[in-house]
Amino acid sequence: MSDKPSLPKGTRDFGPQQMAKRNYILNTIRGVFETYGFMPLETPAMENLSVLTGKYGDEGDQLLFKILNSGDYLSKVEKPIDKSAKELLPKIAEKGLKYDLTVPFARYVVMNRHDITLPFKRYQIQPVWRADRPQKGRYREFFQCDADVIGTDSLICEAEIIMMMNSTLGKLGLSDYTIKLNNRKVLTGITEAIGAPGKESDFCVAIDKLDKIGLEKVLEELSDRGLSDDSIQKVVPILEITGDTQEKIEKLKTILATSETGLAGIQEIEAVFSLAKTMEGDLSKVNFDITLARGLSYYTGAIFEIQVNNVKIGSISGGGRYDNLTGVFGMPNMSGVGFSFGVDRLYDVLEELGLFPEESLTSTQALIIHFDAPSQNFGLGVAAALRKSGIKTEIYPDKAKIKKQFTYADKKNIPYTIIIGSEEMASKNLTFRNMQTGTEEKLTVDQIIEKLS
């Protein structure tokens, strides 16, 4: 008896309809990226573990998928096997599936430093893998769509990211969303202001979970991570600051008055808003969120996140400024900034809100229906003419009853059928049917091409 087929947890198949919807999302994102001068790039599915480890913080490192060396890898281990798994790992696993697209991008930049033109703008649309606990909106294999600029510290790049986010979501039909903006320098300033300098990494990892576990649990984690009770008491009113962007900025200027780093972060936020306004950007959906932290350890400046309101999915996009990422590969002082869309989450959001346009699901525009062998043969020539004009066309391949051919068109959501019988062959006027309305008209091949084009 054969085994029942199954999928690994946290992965999914995508049939033709799902792929049509995904391609609609990907093509929309790709179009916006290219409008802003980004060029495509791809990197391998796997990277050397030395490239990946230590770049995502302790929690990120735990989610790396490690790949066993091929062949009889245990033969290279001294016997008896009495070593811990941690000691054995370098001998049996030297590679891992990529966790994100940013670290491989930094590795690519360093390896190709003499061939690229700075500032280097690239976009990347590829799957990534994380050994996370699967749940709604969270998968172990998922696509990311990254856009990064490296080789400049200009805040114009941050302002353009806001513009790109707005443009993409607008083209996808989304209107109720929030672009959250913060700066890691502000968060560093907060740790200094509450008497916990040097604890910014622990602080960011903890408050990054604020939306998921609530303030009380975050405060418990801060305590577990070594922050004093006095520091924790001081941070609560800061995390609870309210008001519009300018009001929050003014309050933080007072709180961070003694922190040079914190005030630099505030100045950068003000500059990003000013530049975006100059670009005639819509800032109505941009929220300066003091509690936004982004858990990844490599961010050093502005950080972004997009939350679609009134849906059950978490953030659909995130990113930020990183100044030291290429430094770990031997190329210091190379500032970059970028962001990423999570395609799978975007898919779920558009599905939940019913925002996929009908035309995005249409693969075949017209199906040629025939009565017999001669009409089928005639239809092959018609199909060739339509395809030469760029019209997506099918001809039913088997001899079948007309009803069966119409059913096929219905199930595939093919909007038009071209019916060919002896009368149509003689007159060269084919029966052209709108499958939605059921209306029919007699048209020549050229008239059909004109109509469908």
C-alpha cells in the first residue's frame, strides 16, 4: 500500500488560480520597484552557515534551517559519537536555507564590489525559509519581495520607501493600512534615558513582541533580560506616549535631551517626513510609532512596518536602515536601507478583503469549440491567428459533446468561446459567445482579434 502524500508543515501548494493571484501581486510589486530604478537580482536558495549565523540575533539564529552535508556525513565524525549536537553541527551541516534576502544581498555586494555601481539599487523576489511554528499568516516557506539601496546614507531613500509602500498598496486596492516608522537610534536613546545603556538589543527584542503578548509580558521579559526595576518603571510612560507625529517628537526631545544618539534619531525622522512631503507623498497613513522595534539585530537607523487594519494578519511589510551589515563580510562603512513585502501575507489579506480583480484570474481569453474533426482542424488555424496577435487561446483537444466543452470553459472562467461548425467554416463568420452574458454574434477572425485586443 502506497503512503498517503502530504506536505511539510508550514508549506503550501499553489494551483493555477492561486498562481494567477500571486502573479498579480508579484507583477504589481515588480512594476513599482522598477519605477524607482531598482534592478532584479537572485541569490541561491542556500548559503554557507557562516554567512547566515550571527546576523539575525539569538532568536533568528534558532529559526535557521540547516542542511545536512550530502553523502555519509556521519563517517567523518569520530566514533564513538559522544559529542553534543552543537559540536557535531559544523561537521554534518555547513549550509542553511536563507532566512531572508538582506544578508545574502550584503554577501553579494561584498563579493561583487568591483562590478557594481554605487549606490546599488536592487530588488529580489524569492522564497525564504524559517523554522517557525506554522500558524495563520506565518509559514516556514514564503516569498519575500525586497528592495534595497546600498552605498548611500541619504534619507531620500527612506522617503522613497514610504512612497513605494503607498504606491504598491494603492495599486493592489488597499486603502486602510498604517505605515509605522521609528528609528533604532531613538530606541538606543530610550535605553540611555532609562538607565539601561548597552541593553538596546535586549530592549528591542522584547518590545518587538508588544503587539503579540502585551505590555505586562514585555515588562516581564525586560526583567528576565537584565533590566532593573527602576529602568522598567521609567520605560512604561515612554511606551505609552500618544499624540500625532509632531507631539510625539516634542515629548521625546525632552526625554532624550541627554542622549546624542536619541536626538540624532529624532532629527532623522523629522527629515524623512520633510522629504516625503517634498515628493508630494501621502503621509496620512504614516505613524511615528515609538514602540516599533523590529527584532533583527542588524538595523541601525530608520525602521518600517506596514499593518493592514481590520484583518487578522500581522504585518505585511518591514525593513530599515543598516550601516554595518557588509562589515561582517570585510567591507565596513557601507550603509544601506531597504524593505520587504511578504507575498503570502499580502495574498491572504487580498483574499480576505476580496480585492483580487476578476481579470487577474483570467488565463485563457478564448476557447475554440468544435463539432467534429473538420471543424476542429479549421479551429487550429483560428487559434494560431489569435495567438499571433497575443490573445491567450485554447482549442478543446478531444472530440467531445458541445456541452462538455462549454462546461470546461465555465470551470476555467474562460470569458469567451468561439464556436465552429460547418456553417461557420463556409461563411467564415464564427459564432463568438460572451460566457458571462450568453450573448452571441457572428464575427470574422479579424473582428474577433480586434474585439479581444
